[in-house]
Amino acid sequence: MAVPVQAGDLVRIVLQHRDPFAAAAVYNVATAGQRQALEEVIVGERRNALMFARWEHTPGGVLQAMAGSGDQAVKMRLDKNPGTPGQALSHLYSSEKQATLIGLIAQHAHTPANVLEAIAAFESDLKILKAVSSNPAASVRAIRLLVTRMPGQFDSAVATNPATPADVLEQIYARGNAFIRAAIVAHASCPLSVLDRACGEHEINVLRQVARDQRVDAEVLATLAGHADVAIRRGVAANPAAPDALIGMLAKDDAVSVRRTVAARNFLTPATVMCLSQDADHWVRQWLGRYPLLPKIMLRQLAQDSEMIVRRAVARNPASSAQLLKKLAADSEAWVRSAVAYQVNATPSLLRWLAEDTEVDVLCGVASHPRTPQHILQRLTQSPDADVRRGVILNRSAKRRVLWPLLQDPYYLHRMLLIGNPALSEKDRWGLRDDPDKAVRFAVFKWFSDRFAQGEKIH
Amino acid sequence: MKILVTVKQVAALDEDFEFRSDEKDVDEDFLIYDLNEWDDYSVEEAMKIKEASDGAVEVVVVSVGPDRVDESLRKCLAKGADRAIRVWDDAMDGSDSVAIGRILAAVIKKEAPDMVFAGVQSSDHSHGSTGISTAAYLDWPHAAVVSDLKYSPGSATAIIRRELEGGLSHEVEIACPAVLTIQLGINKPRYASLRGIKQAAAKPIEEVSLADIGLSAEEVGADSALSRVRRMYVPEKGRAAMIEGTPAEQATRLIEIMREFKGE
């Protein structure tokens, strides 16, 4: 069968074969008349309707069409499906009487702001209203409505909702307990006035959040760096605004978790690097091993560390030289050699050498590396290990002749992944249209459907 | 030489479902059918023996159930089984695991295999008794929860390892023919190749009736079952509670609960 060149051909083929998965995939590019016929194929049987209402890949248009269903079980699945579009949820809410289902709509990420506002204004069930107060899709108006209607009732949820505006945060900070105040300080919209008040607090939970805030001045951070609570000191260690001198001090902290946080920072002074390189905790040295600005001499030192995870960190570091990688590629631990195989700086000759390894973790890295020669990739497509073959499939440099045999891979997920691979031709993809696996068939028809929807021509 | 593998098409449930009007099972519209996971391992074990053997080994899969069961049998054929047999008669509806054992034993007597594999249990009903009741009707040796098998086609005995409680293992020599119920993890089941799937689609599935295996309607089905379902229901929820509050508040409460349990 020839590759379809326009949406009409694609839909006609689907209607001829009546595969529900292919029908769902092409629904968005079908005409109004064709859609009715497709709906019969997709949801003609109740078990199919239930399945598509729940399936995470069901296209929005199909879910929208199903929103008119009178079947409560179907409606519940639509309310729960993360892919259900806002228009469908709006339609479902307009006729919904059951509190459980309204609650599901109230917490759905796609529910339109006006629907959430209506729920906030008119519903009385506390569970439903709490769902709105926690929903990041809620508008400022909806949140204000809730705070005004039931002051204090939803403060925990409102304090953590990213949609809450600064003035509401300020309002509830004044009455909130330590946990609520801490959540408000951690909020992206926390106003400076609240932060200033929080700096003067003694509550540990609040100070833990203050310590992480980049707007806090150096003097306050210096005080917090000496606090008895480890999590507060860790907060300072993670704060990008903390002065280098303070970080140098925290690099010698008694608590390993503080030193680990220091080692994970984006910038370290040479003195701090030196201090951390001598740390007794191997997780500290591991974080340092991944530091992209680490001097070459330090990389060489850590490459000889007795702990495997430290050597692996060096193998992952983009600053590691080809010479160092060559040494690490001969490491006795497969997990270290694997890191070399995934390294962006690994040379084709090093990858050729690693391709002779017997460990699957190493071979997976070689298979997915864009610098691996094509003839080696070709050999790895024959690997009995599915993870290695998947590495080749995900390799953005793999050529069509390498990938082509994998269209027959026994693992359905591999065939599905190949459908979106730009190295393959339309004809290659179309060859999977009658695949035994429904998810693969869906992916094939969806790929063509999406191209037609974008107005692309199929050659 | 022949290995017979008994398989079952099991039903999986979505999180929300409805019961049938008689309240004895879930409404079929809410069930998703697939080959029982344990049986996938049984088929693989049979295939491993077949592929390692110098002589001819035939792998036959057998299932009891209506037309839809063909899909699971074809999955086994696609993985390399030589023949598939489906046994069904409307009179078999309502059979319990002991009645199913009687039916399978009748097929096995007719097929006369050298070894029978079954899954330890099915993922839907979890009786764990079909394989053993089959062995009882055959009056053959049997071993349950087999996690390793050393068996050469034609041998009079097999060496098996069984999983016991507390991480113990049991190494047993068993006389053949025998019925072994196979445990998960004994091998790594293969994916069927596309070629295998296409070939399986063209292979016939032998349909066997009650008369073909010499049983009467009175010997199978709900009336002959030793147990029957009175009702199926969702038990009342236990002591689960939602921990409310901000993430820090929830974490603090969780730590309190853990400390309470530890008696601190």
C-alpha cells in the first residue's frame, strides 16, 4: 500500500481497516463527516470508550468528543485523564452533579480559569474548594475568592500554590503557623516585606527557607551560616548569593551534608576546591569530581581515588582530557567505563575500544554516543540486550541503513521510538502501519496525522 | 519428546471499575486481558529446553477458555511454541481451579507429554492450585514454586530448586513425567519477533470440546466446582489518612508517625 500523501487518504485507509487505535490517531485531521464514522470505530464498544477515556496518549480531540458521553464511568476517566483538554473539562463541569467528579475537575491542570473561578465562587464542599486552592491553573481571582470566602481554611494550599499573588501571601503570612510562613518565604512571589520579617524570625522552618533566598543580605547569611541547625547551614551553602568567604567556611563544616552542598555549587574558589579535595567523605569528592572548572591536576588526582563513584564523576566531567578518559576507560569498574562511554569528549577510537567491552552499561553508552562509528552501531543493533539496541535507536547520528533492521525489533517500544526518527523515510514508517502492537500502529498514524495537520507534504 | 505448558488468559483491572449486576465478578468491560505473567516464564522455560536439545522437542500450550483466549495462545505460538490447544464448552463456565485441573489432566492424558509446566499462580485469582490439582488428577509427581530446573529431554528425572519461606531453597530430584509450577525469575522471557507474530497469526489453534477429552458436562462448570464465588466486593478502607499541610508540615507529621511506631 502506497504512503498516503494527504490527510483524506490517511483517514480513508483507517476507515477501511477500522482499527480503533489508528482511528484515534487520525481523528484530528478528519473532516466533520469522517469524524462521526471514526467515533463509531473508536468508542462504538463500551470497553473501547473506557480504555480511550483513560489512555494517556488519546488525542485531545477524541477526549473532547467523548465529553458528551452519558456514561459516568467514562466521564470519571475523562476527569482523571491528564490529557483531557480544557474545553472538554468545561463541558463536563457544566452538567456535573457528583461531588467526586467536580473534585476531579477542580484539581485538573487543564481546567480553564473561569471554571475554577465558578467552582471557587459557588461550590461549598471543602474538598472541592481545597482542590481549587492547590491547582496551579487557578487564577488570582479564584484564589482571592477562596481566601475571602473562607479565611484561613486553605492557607496551607494557597501558600504553596505558584499562582498565589504577593499581596495574598502577605495577608496569610500574618496569621499563618510556622509551616505556612516557611512555605510563603519559599514561594517565588514572596514579597520583600515578608522576607524582611522572616529574617527576624526564630522559627527553624522559616529560617531554612530564608537561608536559601538570593535576596537575603550577606550579614544575615553570615549569621545563619553559624546557626546550630544543619538544614539552615545547608540552605546558606546552596544559596548562589552567599559570599565566597562564607562558602569557604562552610566547606569545613562538621556536617557532611553541608560540605556536600558546597561541593555541588556552580562556582568554587581555588582554596575551597583544595579543601574539598581532601575531604574524608567520598560524596563530597564525587561532587567535586563533576565540577566543570576543576583544574587538570585535581582531575588527575581524583581519577585515582579509591572510591569508584569519585572516578566515575571524573569520567563524566566535560573538562576531563582525552588522555584521562583513555585511562578511565580501562578502569576495573564497569560503572566508570560506562561514564567514559557516555562522555561527550570520548573520541571515536576510544569508543571503538569500549565497543569490545562485555558489560551492558558500557555498551549502552557506546551505542548512544553520537561519535561512535556507524559500522560499530550496525554491530550493536544485533545485541541480544534490548538496552544496547535502544541506545542505537536513540543515537541522533545513527544513519538509516543502521536503523533500518531495528524496524523489525521484537521489543514494541523500540519500533515505536523509531517512528519519530528523522533518519528514516516516510516509507519506512508506513511499513509499521499494520504492526501487531496497537501502540506502534497508533504512533505511525499519529506521526502522519501530525504532519498533515502541520501542512507538511509527504514525499 | 513433548513438553506441555498450561497457560491462562488473566484479567487486569483499572483503578476504577464496576461490578456485574450479580456482584460475583467485575464487569467485563473494565477488564484488560493478557497472558498470565507466570505462564510467560513457563513457556520460556519450555523454549529453553527445546532450543538446547539435540533431539526434536515439541512444545504444546493448552488453555481453557472462550474465543478471546486465542490471543494469549497466539502470543505463545509467536514465541516459538509448536502447537496451541484451546479447550472450551459453555458448560465449563464457572469451573473452579480444581475443575480446571480436571479438564487439563484430561488433555494431558490425551497428549501424553514427558513434562508439564504451569505457572505458580495466576495474577487475577491467585489460587495457586491449578497446576497441583492437575497433577493430582494425573497422579503424577509434582513440585511447586520451581525457581531453577535442570532437565534433559528424555531423562527419567529432573533436578529442581524450589523457593521456600525465609529465603531458603529446596533442591529436589523428581521423577518424570511430572507437573512443575514455575516461579517468576527462573528465566528472562523473550519478546516475540515480528516474524514469529506473523507466523503465529497463520497457525491453527486446535479447538477441543468436552467430548474430545472424554468428560461430561456434569464433571465441569459451576455444578462440579468444590468452591464457588458468593460475592466480590471492595473491602472497607483501613486506617489510611491523608496528611494535610505544606510539604514541611507533611514531612514533620510523617516523622512524628514513624517515631510513634518506633515507640520513641
